[in-house]
Amino acid sequence: MGIFVVVNPAAAGGRAGKHWPKIARELRAAIGDFDFALTTKPREATTLVRNAVAGVAKTVIAVGGDGTINEAINGLCNGEQPPARDIAFGFVMYGTGGDFRRSFDIPKGVAAAIARLRSGRTQVVDLGRLRYTNAGGEQALRWFNNISSFGFSGEVVRAVNAARFSKLLGGKCSFLWNSFWELRKYQGCRLDLTIDGTTVSDDFLTVAVCNGRYFGGGMMVAPDAVTSDGVFDVVAIRQNPPISVFDMRLLYSGAHLTHPNVAVYRGRKVEAKPLSNAPIYLDVEGEAPGSLPATFEIVPGALTLRC
């Protein structure tokens, strides 16, 4: 069978698993029959997708949140190599954040996602290839489709993923609530930020390396980012003078780009090296896989997206 669907039943506080039988009926009516598997633990989606494409799957669809989508795309990749050209990827967003779908103007809800899959239209988009430091202090490799960031955002995503109550409020409220508490204690991070060979050294609140436009449950951090232009939009927010929660509200409209603390760079390769011993944590598609130092490289036209 040519279509494989990977489902994270724990997404959206377990609602994805509860509603999967109904989603499956609607999906089957739209695109025909398919094989599927439900994940039982973190990062299992990567293994399940990798096994599927090693068989006969030519279309892979992920059902879950931004983290599930990213895990599935990593299953399409083979180490340093991007997905095979003859494999298409699609998704039904059902999670806390919902940021990747926003870059493609897909309305919220299962019906809208399935309608896009039913149309069968495809487009070729870029992917980011990230080399970073894992929890064991070793270099690791991971692909990302939307946004990877570090600094304050890394602290927030660790808090969001550890939370229980705030997740029940939805993606936007969960990220906003935890941002408020983390900002009260975050002191910033001093680092060398090198973009295509040019280095900026400063104290940063956060730096977002963007292929898509949104992160943090609806924050439009990179309003001008295009997923198929072959470059990252790098949004660097300096720490001095300190950013307030009042300033952070600007992220939801994109108005933060006019703030004096914010600079936007564009480039194909980004390197980030800490200038202190304090860990600087990553946020990769709403997950916290490790810390700096890290290198981000754009891979143009790497993914065929059915969307």
C-alpha cells in the first residue's frame, strides 16, 4: 500500500488518540485506504516512518502536533541525506502549537487539513539540517521543517513540555503563560552568532533560525520567511535593555521587527557558539533535544509537501 499514516495518540493531551477512529474514517473517505501505526513513546514516529518508506510507502502523513510532524520528517531523511524525491509528505495538525500549518495558511481543525490532502496539490519546500549538542555532550544531527531557536525560547519549551495544567488551555495560552514566568528569571545568553561567515557577538534573549513564520503557539516571529526561498530568516533579539512581557506581545502580530532590540539576518548557514559555560538550550519544533554549540544549514527544495 502506498500511503502510510503515523499517529501520535498522546498529542493535544491525548485527544488525538481519542478522536483517531473518527479522523481515520474522514481521512479514508478523502484519500483512500492506508496503513497506519500509533506511536507509544517519544521519537518512535521517526522509526515507524523510516520502516514504512523502506517498504512501499510513497506518501507519509503525520497526525499530531509540531513535534510529531518533525519526527516523521526525520524518518524520511537518511542521516545527512534529505527525503527521496518520489516520496510526498502531508499532515493533519492535532497538537498544542499548530505553528507549521500557519505558514501554509491552513485553517485550524481536522476538516481543513484533510481538505488540503484531498486536493492532492504538492509543493517543494526547504528543510533545515541541524548539528547540535545532545544531553550527553555529544554531537547529534536532526532535521527541522519550521523553526529552530535557542536561548529564552529553549527555556520556555522545556517549561511547556513539563507543564500539565497550562497545556489544557491550548498552545497560545500555554506558551504565553510559561513565557511570562520564565522571562522573570532569564538573564540572557552571550554568544557568537555567525551567519554565512559574518559574526555578531552580543547578549541575546533568543535567536530564531526560521524556515517558516510561526513558533510558540502562534507567535509570528519571522513574518517575511518563505519556506521555499533557499535561505533562513534569522531573527535575533538582544537582551539589553531587558525585554518585557509587554514587548513580547508584539511577536503575535510581527510588529516586533521594529523594536530596537530586534535584528533580522538572512543566510544559508548559521553557527552559534556560547561565550560562557552556562547551557543554552534549543527549541526545535516545540521539543528540547539539546543545547549549543550548534550549526544550522538550509537544504533547498528538500521536501515534497502535499498541502
